[in-house]
Amino acid sequence: MDKKIKQPILTPQNTRELRSKIHHLKPIVIIGNNGLTEPVIQEIDRALNDHELIKIRVSVKDSKKELTEITQEICTKTNATLIQFIGHIIAIYRKNPQNDGD
């Protein structure tokens, strides 16, 4: 999280490929009643380093605005790209520059 690396812009084809991979994933991070805390951001950052593409379950009362704000904050603080947003599940992607395989 210390270094901000500019993420490449994803093409529609890249986004489709990532969305097809999302269906097989389970949420790695669950944001509960305490909301988006610094330890949660750090865990999301670690998960992105390990997996690049992750799902996050966000438990908010019933405010879509709050969910959108949390999603934007996650993407900003982790330098990730939002891939999909369905209900209370968001999927984000961040290319790991140490992974030369992709």
C-alpha cells in the first residue's frame, strides 16, 4: 500500500475475463459492523497482493450510498479497479507487478 503504481486501464475484454473468474470465488474479506477500518484496508491490500482478483462482502444496513462510498474508498486506498458490484458483494482487481506470469 505504500507505493502507488498506476494500474493499466482494463479493456472490455479484460473485464469480461475477470468477471468470468469472479463467479468461482468466495469473499475473502468481510466488512462488518465496524466498517472500513485501517486493519481491514491492510487485509484487502494483502489479499490483492496474493490473489489480484478478490471478492469482498460489505455488511451495511440498507444504504446503497454507504456501500458505494465504501467501495470507492477501498478502490482509492488500495489502488484497485472495481470489476463488479452485485448486492453487498464487490469484486476488485489490482495487477501485482511481481507476477510476471500474466
